[in-house]
Amino acid sequence: MRRVVAVETLDHLPAHDPAAVRSRRDLMWVHRMMRTRSIVRSAWQALVSPQRAREPLRILELGAGDGSLLLGVARSLAPRWPQVRLTLLDRQDIVSPATLEGYAALGWTAQVLATDALAWADTRDVGTQGGVAQRWDLISTALFLHHFEVDALELLLAAIATSCDRFFAFEPDRAWLALTGSHLVGLLGANAVTREDAVLSVHAGFRDQELSGHWPHDATGWQLHEARAGLFSHCFSAWRTEEAR
Ligand SMILES: C[S@@+](CC[C@H](N)C(=O)[O-])C[C@H]1O[C@@H](n2cnc3c(N)ncnc32)[C@H](O)[C@@H]1O
């Protein structure tokens, strides 16, 4: 299957359009089917040693949406990751006060950065952006990188490689099983926006070592791991070796 990137409806609906609100709710069910939270949690724990996790950690999610996905991850990690400062970047400002309170109740500090990720990638050398430091212990993405054609994808990955020590991406697996699953999201009660976007997402997803191939070749001291995860997803991890940090 050739990779095809298409504009997804949810990305262009006004944030509070009822169809968008409903589609974001559908996404929670899609994440359950994809086992996203447990895959993200395991990947983060593989990237951050238990000892390092007890120290202050700065984490950035690019394309964070309403921030609810990571809240579930935070709930299971918070006892062992007590001092997290999380930045939720998305071009839509849709993280609710209740979600921010959910992070606060766990002892995590969460802040929203409402900006375009490509603008973030372009200006990352400035040092701070809206008072937010541009250095991260971990950058994470979920169902985000597949939105981008190769040039933008490589710009993002280059920015990520210069801004953090660890990176994790969770994406649709561009394969027949995931494509079949995406055609069946209607069985979960998903609305028309979700049904259409799910199929587009798989066509724009990744397989084999494609993300590794787009990782900046001049980024030295990094180790990469890329593989299918679960039935429907494709994951990429990158980490700087101790010597390179
Ligand atoms: C499919 S949603 C995933 C949201 C969340 N990561 C999750 O898995 O629940 C994709 C998100 O990427 C955001 N997005 C798409 N293109 C973006 C860009 N260029 N800059 C910032 N956010 C973007 C959209 O606004 C949307 O919230």
C-alpha cells in the first residue's frame, strides 16, 4: 500500500462543532481498540529508567488534541513519575479545565501550547516560546505524524531530534488489518467524521522502517526502534545514548 496523506475532516472543523466534539469522543473508543494507553505507557517506561523517572521530567506532546489520552497514561505512571511538567501542544485550544485539573490532582503540571507544530519546529532555536523552555526529556506523539507529507515530517523530526533526549511516536499501521479495522469503526457507533478520518489515517500511516528513514541522518548518538505494535498500530522510539546526552 502506497502512503497517501489526505486532509482529515476533524482537523478542519471548528473545535466546538458538534461533529468534532463527537468525533473526539469516538477517538477515545478507537484508542481502546488500539490499546494506545498501554502501548504508550510501556514505550515511555522503556525510554525512561525507573531511577530517572523519580527526578523532574519535562514532557511535550505534539498534536495533543484534548489532552485526554495522556491523562490516562499519567494516572498509571504518576506514582512512579511524581515530578512531571507536561506541555500539550496542539493548534486547537481544546484541553478542558477538567482535564488540566485531572493532571493537577496527580501532581503533574500540565500547560497548553496552542500553536502549529510546524511553527514550533521552525522557531525551536529561539530558546523559549511563550515562556516554555525548548528542551525536553521526552517528546511523544499519538496519531499525529501521519498528518504530514515527507518534507514537513522531516522538518518535525529534525526539530524533535534537536529538542529532546527521547522520542516516541504512535501511529496507524499502514496494513490490511488496520485498514479493515478502520472500515469497521462504525460498529463502535462512530460518526461520519470518525469513519472517514479513520480510513484516511491508515492510508497515511507508516510501516517497516519508514520513520527511521526520515529521522535526520546527521543526528548522531541516537538509537532507533520501529515496529508494528498491537493489531493496528506502528510505533517508533528514538533515544540518545548516555554518552550523547
Ligand atoms: C487524531 S488527533 C490525535 C489527538 C491525540 N494525540 C490523541 O491521540 O488523542 C490529531 C491532532 O493533531 C492536531 N494537529 C494536526 N496538525 C497539526 C499541526 N500542524 N500542528 C499542531 N497540531 C496539529 C489536530 O488538531 C488534532 O488535535
